[in-house]
Amino acid sequence: MVRLREIAIPDFGAIADPVPLSGATYAARCDAALAAAGTDWLMVYADREHMANIAFLSGFEPRFEEALLLLGPAGARVLVAGNECLSYARISPLPGLRPLLSQTMSLAGQDRTIAPRLTDVLRDAGIGHSHRLGLVGWKYLESAEWDGDAPLPMYLPAVHVAAATRVAGSVVDATPVLLHPETGQRSIIGADQIAVFEAAAARSSEMVWSILSQVRPGDSEREAAARMGYRGEPFAVHAMLASGDAAGGPVIGLASAGSRRIAEGDGVSTAVGLWGGLTARGGLVTAGHDAFESLAAGYFAGLLRWYEVADIGVEGGTLEAEVQATLAQGGLRSMLNPGHLTGHEEWSATPVRPGSTDRLRSGMHMQVDVIPTPMPDGWALNCEDSIVFADEHLRAELARDYPAVWARITARRAFMTDVIGAQIAPSVLPLSATPLCLPPCWLRSDRLFSRGRPPAPRCWGHPPTLRSLQ
């Protein structure tokens, strides 16, 4: 079913800088989040690591410090920032945003003589004892994770929860409003955001391929990583590159590049994640390896199954079970969930869980993240890219408003179906510039896996074209 053959990856089209999101888009997101919370005020927490909620709602993300976005009655929008981020708040296009200084947000040892108490700042923003306040942290607990009947603890720093509790009449965890894997505000994006994320996802894949296709024995990990061609884009995660051999144990894929010299036969894993999509690849630095290629063929069959099953309306548990069953035929399993929601951060939540009844929906931006295990020491294998699910209406909107984006997406779909041999629903829109391209042996990066025979026809017909959607 799966075989290796020489395949040239086409140029899917030049990627210009995307049009920034408008202030009206951010305002609509804020209004929708507050309405969904059903509270008088919404307080959204962020820090350098957990910035995606605020970035999604305002276009601002804190540097060095913590920050709070307060959404309240009559369109009130307040950004609480520390000494360094107060002036940076002007980067947000959110209309009517009122910056307030809270030096509690500032780094240790900085001046706190102007606005030392967060409680005073929250009151100044307009929050009072008659108000019900929803808090949004960076994730939320499931009931099975905690014992007792008391309300579940919230994923925010204790000082912020304590200040909110002291100022407001009541406080509730509203994090699922943004992060629920099926119904969360951040789980579904529109055409404007897809256009922005498509550029980033394509760029991250180009950076990974630049490393993969040029690595040679004798390179240090840092020399290999330097070939990514970084241009200053904001990272969603640290760039990763790790190598190893059987004597050194497993290849640790999360590691940053070091000084180790890469030798022929080593396993190498690399990943680049920008705001909008992560691409990862793993393989051996060799021109051929029968045993490894046989293992990788079983992994690729699991990836093909992912694309065969994934579609709008499919339950996440069904997708998870189908992929795991296919991988098991090759003696593998997916180490984590085989697919998750992505965006400004690498992983926000996922409907793809064992037994999950959460359904895949139009507008979901997902990373096809099937990490194979077990893997022999010194071997690395991975093929991660991001996609978006889009129904006919959303596809038509993309084609109308972003014809260049749509042309790249349809060209990628044609490559995946006609050359790689994948079966994919019309709803699956690939964002990577190297979609489903897996060369197991990096010294022959032109040898990619594909389906060994043409896929059976499906009732979907041909992938939609720009002309058919106009």
C-alpha cells in the first residue's frame, strides 16, 4: 500500500505578508466571549508563556510580564499591564482599549510606588461587589482531576484569583468559553484568521524543509538549525533540533539544538512553530535503511488514515481510534493525541481523545500531530503539519476574499491526492508547504512516501476549485 518514490514538491505559490486583522474583528471576538461567559465582567490572564487568549482577543501579548484583559458592560475594554508593557499596549488594534498600570504585573525589584495594588486597579477599571466576574486562565481542570465537592481550582496565579475575589461579588472559571475543544471561542476561526495563519504555517514548513534537505554528516546541530532561514517571525514554541545514535539513547525531540556533531545513520528530529502552525519532521541521516523504512511505512499508513477519516462532523474519539488501530498494524501507537487545536500557541485543546464525542467543526485549525512510539534508540520519526477544516461557506469566503491563499490551498490538495495518493474530504485545507511529505532518509529527501496504488474514488468528487466556489 505504501511505497517510496522520487517526488518533486511543487512551488505552491509565493506567500506575501498577510493582511493584519482589523480592530472590528477583535472587538467582535471580545463581545462574543463576554456574551458566552454570561458574566458582568470577563478577566483574561496572560503571561509570556500563556499569551494566546489575550492575543486572540486583542492582538496584544505581554513581553516579560503578566497582563489582564478586562471586558465589561457597555463595551468596556481594559488592559492591565506592568511598567514595561503599558506603552506596548498601543500595538493592539482593539477599539476603545483603555490601558491601566498595575505594577504588580512588573518584574521583581521594579518601581511599585505609582500603582502597587492590583485590587485598586481592578476597582478603577469598574469591577465592584455587585458584579459577577468570569476568569479565563491558560487551561482548566476536568472534574476527574480533583477530589471533593468544592469548585475546581483555576489555572491563574493565586494573587490574581485572590484580587478578583476580593473586588468582585462572585468569581467563576470561564476558561472553557475560550478553550473548550468543540465550542470554545478560540476553537473556531474565520477566513481572515485562516489567511494569517496560512502564511505562518507555510513559512514554518519551509523552514523545517530547509534544515531537513540540507543536513549533512559532520554538521553540528546548531549549524543544521541555522539553515532554517529565520526572518523574525514570532515563535509559538522554541525551535527544536535534536540528534542521536543508538549508544546515546532515545532522540529527545523537544530539545533545542546543541553542539553535538551529526553522523551518518543518526536519528534527527526538528520542529519550527510560528504563530499559526508548527511543522515537525524526524528521520535518519542516511540515503537508505530497509528496517527503518519498513517501520516508517507503517507510520505513514497511520497518517493516511488520519486524512481518510478526518472530516467535519466526525467525533474526535472516532478519529483517534482509527489512527491508533492503523498504527498498531505496524507495531506503533501515537504517543499523544493524534491531532490537536493550534494557533498562537502550539496546543490549546483537542477534541481528538479516546472516547471523545466532541465533533470536528468548520473553522477548526488543527495540527496533524501523530508522534510514533515505541522508537528504537537513535531513531527519530515524525511528520507534523497544520490544516483547517472548512465547510462550503467558509471555503467560498476564502476563495472570494483571499484568492492567492485559496490557490495555494487547492494546489496543495491536488498534490496530496494526485501525487501522494491521500484521500481527503473537501473540508480539509492543508496549510503546510510540504503537505504529507515524509522522507524517512534525509540524505535522499527527494524520496517520499506515497500510496502504492491510486486511491479508490469517493463520492466527494474533485477538490473544489476557485472557479467552482465563485
